[in-house]
Amino acid sequence: MYRLLTSPRARARIGALALAALACVAAPAHAGKTLDGIKSRGQLACGVSTGVIGFAAADSQGQWRGLDVDVCRAIAAAVLGDASKVRWVPLSAQQRFTALQSGEVDILSRNTTWSLTRDAALGLHFAGVTYYDGQGFMVAKKSKVSSAKQLKNAEICVQSGTTTEKNMSDYFRAQGVKVKPVVFDKFEPSIKAFFSGRCQAYTTDASALAFIRAKEAPNPDDYTVLPEIISKEPLAPAVRRGDDEWFAIVKWTVNALIEAEELGITQARVDGLKASPDPAIQRFLGVGEDLGKSLGLDRDWAARAVKAVGNYGEIFNRNVGADSPLKLPRGLNALWNKGGILYAQPLR
Amino acid sequence: MAPRHTARLAQALILAVFLGLAALLATTTAEHLAQRGIRSGFDFLLEPAGFALGESLLAFEPEDTTLRAFAAGLANTLRVALPGVVLALTVGILTGFARMGDNPLLRGLASGAIDAFRNVPLLLQLLAWYFILTDLLPAADAALRLGPGVYLSKSGLALPWWGEQGFETPEIAGFGIEGGARLTPEYLAMLLGLVLYSAAYIAETLRGAVEALPPGQRLAALAMGMTPRQAFLLVVLPQAWRAALPPVTSQLLNLFKNASLAVAIGYPDLVSVAGTSLNQTGRAIECLSIVIAVYLLLSLAAAALSRHLEARSLRGSHE
């Protein structure tokens, strides 16, 4: 029996079995190969949310739309020359990090908060903030609550799988107030429970509250969003560690979208501006210096990204801002020289 | 070698190979996680959980450890599953009797209920019960008063019970009802859904077992001068029960496993706690393996108990 186990054939067989089992757990990591993989596939695999209007949601024609979606389309345009060459992978909050870690997606652009634990312990790199959010509360107007501090002993509906539960618990502990969370794993039951009156408040990121109040409430005027913003939620796309070249491409595409707004390069004007005498614009559009080379891309990468989805301001307005049903103000997400904190590292 | 020994050895070998594979899988996974800079290990269990639970049988505060959060989640699972088992058995047996009884109205009602509850997916039933409860019941400040200190509202069923200040009677205050004990709509919907779903299967199993018995048994009992009632209770039922016991216990085991759907309607069970912990810590493999291990242990314990019951019920039948 012992001989059987140690015979080369048996070992080979066991080895093959073990390998097959391992293949299910983890595909081998190739540093620096993400871009090669995308090019040979001809497609960018982009992890998005399963449906948050304004950030990532499929419309009635099955087209993915939203701010997170446009970030991926911009990267596909920069890298592959075609913004439509994206494979959308809708991910739940629980699935998202595993999907990125295991290589199922090349980028996670899924309203994900950049925090120390996630950055340091999950094998990820966050590639620059695309939306500055914060957590808030919504209540029914008839409850006469005007501040989150009045929510003593309230039951608060919340969707699980986010930083929301912990923020809420931190905030009320600091206030010395006890509340009872009612935690749902899916979005729909969580808001249905709130609007049926099961909970006295609903909590999530302020951008989502605006959407829920406008689109899901039986009568939006019966509900109000409280003034307190209890957390910082910088939402950022993330990539796997171990591929610095790919990290740089994602990081600089995000920067390029913001820089385009700073420079006044819009989707409509991008071709016409190639004749601009401004050296910064020339650099951006690859007319003068070739910035793409250091990223392993061609000289038109940034121009293509802006041509595909517009600059950051256009992306914002179309998906969550003035031209969208959400009508969110720019707030923190305005440029640094226009009252916000959005600031692109210089493209030079 | 005697055939028995060969069989033993083969079994041991298969087990060894299996354990070897499992070990290889575990070490390689750990290695890959380390390569990718993903922190792993169970150390997070002793860190403060940082999140609160809406209701908990076991006292739990956000400062407590994640381990205690898992324990509180397990306690909440048992809090719904154990009464669920008792109630499902009771309701199932009564429905089974009604289904087989002489009263045509009861028979029709039982058969309709069994069909409805068996044929709609449990998750849908849970969501339906939950939204029926939260939609139909009045808000907490206009709670239905069912008796002294007994209130029913969107906040659940409030009952007089021993609390921090001794025996407390619930009162309408602030955002809801304070004092005494409370069964939340999440808990009630969970219990109701699990009990009715399992009871429908138990009732059908029971009927099947009774009908599978040779009719001669009942006829012989009647011929010996027993009343139909005596024949059913003393001759038919004891034999049918023996046949029904294994599928009934397996159905009760399913009830335990189905309790893991709780997170869909906001009840903080073990799976819900694991999901939240997973998201706070990113330890996906660790959190899920805890849930798997706990369910495996629960199921094995329940299976051992059911084997013991079956062995006892068979005792004396083969003399």
C-alpha cells in the first residue's frame, strides 16, 4: 500500500488532482501582465456594482451607464482604442475584492471606499478618487427628526456589505446614543422595509440617499435627508497589487479625466484643440511630447479617453449631476480652484 | 488479508489522500494570499467587531470581539431554529392529521395549505411574510394593544418580560416601544416562514407513511374489535411514525440550514454576522469557513441525535 502511494504514477495522479483543485482557488499572478492580458483578450474586464443608478446600472437597452462605468470606458479607450471593448462584471459587495484579487476583473470600479485596511490588507491599490462621498441619514418628515443626534433608540435600516454599518456604530457610540441596525443583504428589501415604516431612518452614502429619495420613495416630499454627514467615503477604482505598470495606467487615466476638465478639454472640442498653442493642452493631446510612451501606451491615449466619455465634469454632470435625474451638486467633487477638492497630479 | 481488513485499509488510504489534498489546498491558498499581499488568519476574531446587532439573545456591543459577534449570530440562529423545530413538528403533525381526517373542510384546507407552502420557494415566502407584517401592522406609536403590556406594531411584538429594571411592562415611548421583551418582525417572519414551510413537508411525509402501511393492518385491528380511532392511534400510527421518522428528522435538519436565509429579511443570524465581518476585514475564506464549520457541526449533531431516535423507535420491533 505504501509503495502504491509513493509510486511515480500515483504521485503524478495525486499531483494532477491537487493542481486541478488549486486552479479553482487561485490562478497564478503575473506581475506586469495585466495590460498584455487585456490586449490579447481585446477586452477590459471591469467589476462594477449590480445596480446603483448614477454610478453603474444597466439601462433599458442593456447599456451600462454611470460614473464608475465611464471610468472603465475611458480606460478601455486609452488602452484598446475602443471604449466599447469592456466586459462588465456586476459584483456584490461581498464578491468584489475576491473577484479583483483572483484576476476575474482587471479593475474594480464599483463605488468602493478607499480606506487603510482595504488598501493595506486586501492586496489592492486604489488609483485615485473619482467621487468624494459621505454617509448620511434619511428620515420621514412626519417623524419631526431634524438631526441625526435625535435618533436615540431608533431602528435604522441598512444594506450590509459596506463600511456603512461600522460608520453608523462609530458615530452613535461617539454621541453616546444607542440605535438598532436592521441589516439586509440586498438593496431592494432594505429600502422597502424603510418605506414601509419598519425603520425610523435609512442610512447609506449621501449620493445614494439622493437617488433613493428621488426615485424610490412613494412621495419624495415625505422624506428628508438629515444634515449630518458622518463619514468620509472617497470612492476610488482599485487594481491588484503586483502590477505597477497597470496601476500607473489606471491612476493616470483618472488623473487625465480631471486634468482635461482643468484644461477645458471637452468631448466635443478634443479634436479641434489639437491646434491649440497651449503646451499643456498639446502635451495632453499628444501633439507635442509623447506622455503615453512612459505608460506603455501610444501618444493619443488621453485624447481617446476624453473623446470617449468626456472630461470629469462632463462625466459627473451626465451621470449624477445637473443633466441626470439625481441632480447632485458638485460639492467636494468640484475642481480645487472652483471650491472643491478635486486635484489632478500634473500630466507632464 | 481478510476482505474486511483490505476494506479498512482502503478507507484509511482514501481518507489520507483526502486529508493530504485538503492540507495542500490550505497551504497553497495561504501561500498565494501572502504572495498577493492579502492578509489572512483568524486573528481578526479577537479584534473589536465595531458594528452593532439589531437584536441579540447574547448581550453584544460594538466594542466586543468579532468572535463574540459570531457567537451572538449563532445564538440568533438557534433562537429561531430551535423553537422552529418544535413548532414545525407540532404544526406538521396536526396538519397531517387534518389532511387524513374525516372532516372534508379540514382536509381541503390542510391539503391547500400544504400545496401552497411546499411549492413556493422559501425565500419568497420569507419576503412575503416580512412585507405583509411590516406593511400591515401600525407604526409603533399607534401600536395594537393585545392585552396589558402586549403590543403589536411595525416594531414587532412587545411582551412583558424581565429586563434591566426587573419585570418590565412595555410602554409606547420615543421611537417605539420600550421595556419588556420584543420579538421583531424579522424574527416573527423568519419563524413563521420556516415553520409553515417545514410543517407542510412533515404533514405530507406523515400522510405518505400512513398510506404506505398495508391496509390489512388497519382492517385486522378493526376485526379485533378496536374502534377506528383505536386502530389508527394504536396500530397504524406507531408503525407509520417509524417509517416517517428519518425523512421528518431530515426535514427538521433542513429547517436549521434554511435559517441561513435570515439575512434576506434583516434578521442578524450567523450568516448575516459573517457577511458584515467579511466586509469589515476582507477575510473572505476565514469568515465563510467559520460558517461552513458551524453548520457542519450543527448538522452532524442533529444527524447523530436523529439516528439515536431512530434506533430507539426501532427497538423491540425485530424481536
